[in-house]
Amino acid sequence: MKTDISHYQARRLELASRMAEGIAIIPTASEKVRNRDCHYPFRFDSHFYYLCGFAEPEAVIVVIAGDTPQSLLFCRDKDPEREIWDGFRYGPAAAQEMFGFDAAYSIHDLDQRIVELMADQPALYFPVGADAEWDSRIVGWLNQVRAQTRSGIMAPDQLRDIRQPIDEMRLIKRPEELALMRRAADISSQAHRRAMQATRAGRFEYEIEAEFLHTFRRHGADAPAYTSIVAGGGNACVLHYIGNNAELRDGDLLLIDAGCEYGGYAADITRTFPVNGTFTGPQKDVYQLVLDAQSAAIEQVASGRHWNQPHEAAVKVLAQGMLDLGLLKGTLDGIIENGDYRRFYMHRTGHWLGLDVHDAGEYKQHGHWRELQPGMVLTVEPGCYIRPADDVAEAFWNIGVRIEDDVLVTTDGCTVLTHDAPKSVAEIEALMADRT
């Protein structure tokens, strides 16, 4: 069955319109060697894939702006012998038809054809500085065009970063993107539920991670969207902990930050819950504080509000809670102004989400926080991380809590895409009480 390619064609036309004039060169990612002659699983470049949906390596998109925009694909040749070893290849002819390009050529013809295509173009767009080898290669082509000036051929005299206009396009998710993101959120939510029911004292973090991998692949996800964090006890106070090899202990909390990639789009969920299924008093106090901070932040996610308002709301709730729990001393305004709360909450409250787990798009425009618009998707993820210290009550030691959801900005507020992953104290304890 032929894939619906109309939205990819529309994106390339929009990009050409944003360029106004000139030529853009957008390569996909390079294959990476893992060790000796084994490669990491290939994952396309997100900007490239956003414009075409073509998932093979060794491919380049060329977009030519102007009165009659064109989009061209360079890709690997059809090669039945290599397909025996590596799998199916479209080849240029089939790729042109299947992905809606005006023309497609062998990747081996790129060096020759691109010099011809760059001739007399006023501007050259490419991902400046993203890859040193591609930078060098593109400058080499540019110099070949410049060498033809005596023949009356002009070289582009403007070099621009193609990522800026694509970033702006990617910030607003289209309906076809949101359908994929909802599916990624649903699968990831199921995985968190499964993990809660599989968790017991004596098991190891990697056993719970395996529950995620099973659920992701069982439901058709491509892979984890990022390296999963499965952090029991004090490991939860390491923000980017990925060891995932410690034994889970009765009485500890388990923090899991994990989401899948589906159709190229990421989900990103964090849940924190007790290994034995029941929160202690101090654990519940800290957990409820973080949950209240998240609720306050989500209330600030709405069209017309600025990017930093959810963070400001979360910080205010967390700082007051740190005072109430005796973790900090002073006044609310004082600890916010001098940043004392960062001892226990040291990161931001969210990030853009999409094809990348930390997705494309600037957070400020002209020095001011960006205004939220319908179609933007962001995470909301406050936390509180309490390491052992002489001035902290021992009952709070090694409590690390983060609660993260994926949130879509709508015309009348927001929608939490990951609502199926339990997060209230009552929901978590009820689910874990039902473990078999």
C-alpha cells in the first residue's frame, strides 16, 4: 500500500517558500560503526526525514526555491545483490514515485550534479556546522562553482543555515505528526503501567528496563526514544543515571524516565513509585509536592502564554514545599531570588518534543521567551532530588522524584498526551496492590 506522501511534499514546498530563493542541501545521518565491522542501528537525520519520510542511509535532499520550486532526492542505487545482505532498497526510480520527488538520482552522481545545480543560485542553505565532513564537502562544491566564473557562472554569495527555517516548521505539529505522537504516548504509558506491576524488591533495575523494551517492540515502536533511566533509591538523585544495574530495595522509590519512538516521533514520560507499592510518609510528602508543582505548571500551558510560565509556576510550588518540609530556610521570595531551591531542583521544567526527544525550536525570540501556540508539544517535568546531608532530616535522604508528561498546546488550553500513565498516589498504590 502506498504511503500518503502529500504532507511531505507540502513541507518541502513550504520550506522552498521560506527560503524564497536559492538551493538547500539536506543530508541524512551517516551510518556509525559500533565496533570493528558492526554498525549501530541506523537512525535517519530528523530534519531530512521530516521533509520526505525516506529512511534509508546515504541519501540527500536538494530543494530549489523560486518561481517553480523543485525537490530532488539522491539515494542508493537498486542493488539486488546487496539487498541479499542488507535488505530492501528503493533505488532512485521507485523512491521518486513513492516519496513524491520531482526527480531522483543515484547518490554516486551527487558530486557532479550538485555543482550544476548550485550554479547561478543566489543563496546556499545547508546544516552549517552540523558535520565537519559535510561542511568540507559542500565548501568543495562551492569552490568548484566559483572556479567557473570566467564562463559567466555565478556561485551562491550567501550561506545560510537550513536548520533555522526547518526548526520553525517542526515546532508546530501537524495532524499526521500528532497521530504518531499519540501512539508513542499510548505505548509508553502502557510500558509504565507494566513496569509498576513488575517491580518488586530483589529485582534489578535492568529487569524493569526489559519490561519497557518488551512493551515497546510488542506494540510496534521503533525503539526507545532515548536511553532509559531506571533508578532505584539514591540513583534517582543522579539526573542522567543510565547504569540500570542495581538491585531494588524494599522501602526505596524507583524513578523511571522512559519513552518509545514510534514512526520517528518520541514520547518522554517519567514516573516515580515505591518498590514495595506503598509510599512512606516522607516519600508521599515529596511526591505530592512534585505532583502539585507539575499540576501548577500544566495549568500554565496555553496558547498565548510564554514558554517560561510553566517553569515559574513549578518553581514557586516547589520552593514553598521545600520551606514547609524544612529542607530550606528563609522566605519564598528570597529562596527563589537567590536560587537556593536549585539545591534540590536543578533543571528546567520541560523541553520541546517531536522527532527528537529534545526537539527542534528556539525557546526565545528577540531576547524574550517564545509565546506558546496551538500544535506545540512540550514536556512538563518538575522534580525534587534530596541527597544525604547533615542539614537534611535522614527520613528524606535518597528520595528522588520526577514526574513528566507530554503536553500538547491547544486553542483552549492543553491536552496531556500521556494521561494513561498513573501518577496520583492513590492510582499508583492501587495498581501496584493488584500485582500478581
